[in-house]
Amino acid sequence: MKQKKVWLGLLGIVIVFGIALVNLKSQPAQAKTSQAVILYNQWKKAYVGGKSQKYVKNNNGSGATYATSEGQGYGMLATVLAAKKGANTHTTFNQMYAYYRAHRISSKDALMTWRQTSRSGKLKSVGSEKNSATDGDLDIAYSLILADKKWGSKKTNYKAAAKTLLKAIKQHEINTTTYLPKMGNWATSSYDKSKLRTSDLMTGYFKTFATYTKDATWKKVANQSQIAVKKLSARHKSGLFPDFIKVTGKSLKLSAFKAYQIESARDDQYGYNACRVPWRLAQTYKISKDSITKNALKKQLNFFNKRKKVTAVYTLTGKAVNSYTNTAFTAPVNVAAKTMKYTSLQKRTAKQLPKKIEKKNYFSASLEVVTALE
């Protein structure tokens, strides 16, 4: 009898310590998850406006309130990713979806107007604001697919909405010669069609769209995007992509743009558009685990791994343009380092990131949130 009690006692100790060890192992993952959701809630409080229709405020607290399809894409993506981490965000997602639906180009064109500005108390699009921006539409479409997978489409038909939007993107925002994404539906001349925003090469999305819609066009877009990624990666030792590149012909001939040809002095630099590329490549690698994405991403991470800190804007040869840091540049490198298990770079960039969401800095704050939730 004594022996039996001893064995039971030992078994109890093993069980207790087993539970303790399991709990200890699970704590870091739980802490990371809760921190990402905390950041999401801070971001939502600072940047999400509206009631029955919720939108992401882009104006950083100055001037007239305005929203964009880019911001709506980040918002819908962050909201469904937060739900996947256990947050109760279904209602918020539906409110953001309602805002997207209210600001489509028309009932027959599911693309979202790229900008809505507050006029007489209402957010409206006038003139060129009625055009579309491809990056925002792509994030919205992908978030609708995630919503369908998370919540199903019985009450709200996310599946139908995603497929309708993808049909519009294919029709109006894909170059039918290069099969790469255009910058928006406004790109109709051969010159405008040749303009590629490199952060729009979301190959993981395109592969997902191909499977989801069973439309082989998306497979072609994914394949062409991978060729473009490989060519862009090979251009410089740094592996950095420019904000914009000119792409022509079926063979995807690349030509550099000069400063101010598209948007700013950073058109041919790793600037405030291309800073998203490490995140987009990391998204793709998590979805497809392909070698082209892996090589392009590792080349960029090897470049950043040699720097003491990630600063804002680089030339393509790797020269830092500024000495200051910016979360929009740090957060994408951080999530890429996490994805590819560059532990020291991940830790180093994590120290650069703010512990609380920055206020009056929509772009940086939004990139911190979406990357934290990945």
C-alpha cells in the first residue's frame, strides 16, 4: 500500500511538472498573440472612424478627413487577421466591408474608389478620386477570402464578393501583355500600363486567387510576378527593389524610372512604396514556400543583417539616404526576419519598433499592425 502511494505521488509530481512545462512553453506564443491584438486595438482606436460603415482615417489628424482603398485594405486585412488570433472582430469587419461596398466605383464595378474625402460631412469621391488603386483592391479581395474561410458566407456572402472583386481586378487592373498588376484602372495608355509598383507583386495572393476562383489567368499573373521578382532581385547586390520600375513586353524588360517621373524623388529608390516588399515576399513565402521568393527575401535580409539598424530609404546600391528610422521600413523587415528565422535581425528590428501604436502616422502604424498580426 505504501509503495502504491509513493508511485501515485511520483505520478502526481510528473503530471504537475508536465503541466508546468507545457504552460511555460506556450507562454511566449500567447504573449506574442496578445501583444499583436493589443496593437490592433490601439490602432483601431486611433485610426478607425465611422459607425455602421467603418473606414481607416489617413489624414493623420490634420485637414479634411479622408480615407483610401489602401487604408481600407490594411484595415480589413488587420481585422480578419486579429480574428484569427482570437479577437472578437467579426462585427468590425462587416462594418469595414459595408464601407467598401458603399465606395465601389459603381454597382457594376466592384473596384473601390482610391480616395474618399470629407465634403459637407460626408466622405465622397470626386474627379480622379473615383479611379482605383490596385494594391488596396488586392488586400480587400484577399481579406474577403480570409473572412470566408474564417466565418463562412451564409450570413454575409464574402465568397461572392471576393469573386466579383477579383473579376473586376482581372478586367481593369492587370496588364494583358505582361500579366503584371497595373497601378490602377486609370492606366490605359501603353506608357501607364508599363508602370509597376514593385510592392504590388503579391505572388502569394495571386496563387491563392487562382485556387479560389479556378481561373488560370491568376496562375499566369503569379508566374509572371515570380519572373519579375527574380529579375528585380538580380539587378543589384543589395537585392533591394525600387518603388517603381518600367516593365514592357512579354519577356518583362525592366527599365529604371528617374526621380519624379512617377511620384517622388524616391521613384528609383527603396522608398515608401518598396519598403513593403519584404512583408509582401514574406506573405508569399508563407503561402507557397517557393525558391524564387525565398532567394529574393534572403538576399534582402542579408543586406539588412549587415546594418546596425534599418533606416528610412536606401539607394538600390545600398546607401542609406537618411540616418533616421521609420516604422514603415522596420516593420516589414521584422516580419520577414521572423518568417525566414533570421533571429538576431528579428530581435534587433523588434527593439526599433514602438511599443505602442504611433498616433498621427497612419502609414507606419498600419504597417506595424498588419505585420504584427501575420
